[in-house]
Amino acid sequence: MSSFAVALSGLSASEQGLNVISNNLANLNTVGYKDQTANFQTLFYQNLGTDGSGDPIQVGAGVDVGSVSTNFSNGSVNDTGAPSDVAITGNGFFIAQAGNGTVSYTRAGDFSVNNQGQLVTPDGQTVMGYQAVNGAVQQSATLAPIYVGQSVIGAPSATTTMNQQTNLNSAAAVGTTYSVPLTVYDSLGQSHVLTFNYTNTAAGAWTYTITLPAADTGGAGAPTTISTGNLTFGSNGNLTSPAGSIAGIAITGLADGAANMSLTWNLTGPNGNSLMTQVAAPSATATTEQNGYPSGTLQSYTVEADGTIDGQFSNGQVQALGQIALANFADPEGLQLTGNNDYIPTLASGAAVVGAPQTGALGALTGGALEASNVDISQEFTNLIVTQRGFEANARMITTLDTVTNTTVNLQATPGN
């Protein structure tokens, strides 16, 4: 009887609905999981004719699951404190590449660092993004794995400017010398100690000589002089000549093979005040500054909202290690789930559109946090009750049809019929 088929289709559809609900509840605590809903649709109808007004007389043939839709709304973002954990707020998927080159997409940001220093998913897929060269993110380059391991070295930077806040004693006798060391760095990150020697020549007048150890340029013996000049101070103790800065202080032929250096000695501060003074107080240097630094090893890192991974290095510098990329799709509902929180594109979803977070329609990232499942447990229990009632109703229908069938068979078997 067709009635059995109708009721059985209801049982089958309800069972599939219960499977979807069960899967949602099972993944209640799965990072980045997206809630799914089974959508039912009627099967074809049997036309029995028309009524007196010409309207069709139709009897349905049952129900099946027409689609299983995914709710891609954001789950709550929970802090974890782990620097490798990343959550997406808004649209987008992380891009992960397996060892065989297969690319998949995921909302789960529970990453870790492998023994190569690469950011990876729990399955060992590398998280893809834009690499950085000397702290500059290369968004025009091909996507590549992101490195955040302790083996990452922060590039050095050669000194180009320097200054010191020094007072030369106005009461010093002619011929008195005062010396100040100042460390600078070459293009390879090697340090060099410059010595500033100040000699009093007259009231308000001093000479300076800047020297470098001879060994730094491959020589021996007395230090190498790299710059000399005169300093003149006014009656208020401030430097009057030279004014502003002394440029073009050159260091050439460094023994370690570093590039030649050209230094600028700033004699005034940002507000124009004189950093070199001559007043009746002991000659002393309060501070020395320069803008170079050596190479450094990675100490820690943080993920910014735009996906940039900023590394904090032992040399006190902060440099970008790379930038996590995101992908979006014309129809995310068309993505195919493959398990392990991964999706792959289909013809329905369209090809991935890749970009940096917070560009276009792509969302923002939160480092040290994870996106929780967006399953609403109260809604799932409501759906569970409704679907269960549907299953029971169809089961009761089959029981009723079985009773009717048995009654019909018994009628045929009754003597005299």
C-alpha cells in the first residue's frame, strides 16, 4: 500500500532530522562549528483527477530532506591566552594546506606551532598567509606558510642617527679632555663603540674628535679618527655652532664586511633645545641614543585584528612575521564539509576570494582567542522535541496501517465473504 511508503518516508526524514540535531549537540563544544538545520520538502503528488470546479485532486507521496543548511553566524569569542589561537569575527575562513598541496578552509583557529616553526592546524595543515621580509608584509606575493617559531631571526638595522645629552664644564682648564663612548650598529648588526673626545681650547670653545677602534676596520694600533670639528657655546651655555646636526660622519672598510656607514649627529632635540651644553658643572653625559639595533631572536608574538603577526624580539624590536590570509565564497552554503572542521569549495560555492582580514567583506581576527560553536542548545532541544514527535506520529501511522491491513486480510479470510 502506498500509505506505508508515505509513513516510511516520514520516518526516514525524521531520522535524518534527528541525525542533524544529534550532530549539532555532539559538536556543542567544537571550535568554530556551525549549526546545521535539516529542511524537509514534499515528494511528488499523485493526480486523481479534478473536482467540480476544475481544481486538481492530489495526494502527496510523502516527505524527504530537501537540504541541510548551515548557519554561518559568528560564535562567541573566548579568550585562551595562547598566542597561536585565532578567532574570526565576521566573514571568512582560514586557509590550510596539507602536505600534498590540497587546500581546505576552516573557521577553527585552534592552531599550534610545529617543529619547523610553522603555524599549523590540529591535523598538521599549514596555515597560509603573506610572508614578511625584514618586517614588511608582502601581500603581492604568493600565499605561503606562516613561520612563528623560535628560530625566526629579527633582521638588524644599521645606525644612521645618534645624539647625546652632554654638558661640558665651563670651568675646565684649557687642554682638559672629556670622553664619552657611544655604541652604534652596522648593517650586519655588529656593534662598534665610538669614542667622543672633547678638549677645551678656550672660554666657550671645545674641539671634538670621534674615534673608532682600529681593529673594527681591520687595522691595529691607535684608534681610527672618523670625524673632527669645533664646538662653540654662547653665554647662556647653549651650543651656537655648529647648529642643528653634523651629517656625513662616515665609517668605511669595516672588517666584518658590513656596508659603509653614514651617520648624522643630532645636536638639538625634537623641540629645538640644545643637547650639548657648557655650564659650570662637572662634565657628564645624561643619555646617549642611536637608532640602530642588532639581530634578535623571537621571544613572543601576537596576532593583530588585520591578521598581521607581530613578533617581539630579544633586541627590543617589534617586527611583522607575516599576515594570516582569509578566504570567502560567493555562496558559503555550497561548501562541502569533509570532517575535522574543514570545508572544500564546490561549483555551488564558487572559487575562493582571498585577501587580508578587514579588507573587502572579510572579518577581523582576535589573537589569543577561539570562536566557539554557534549551536544554541535550547533551540536544539526544541527542535529535538518537535522532530521526535514527528517520528512518533509516523510510527503510529505505520501501526495504524498495519492494523487496517490485518483487518482487511481477516475480512477476506472470514467464511461467507
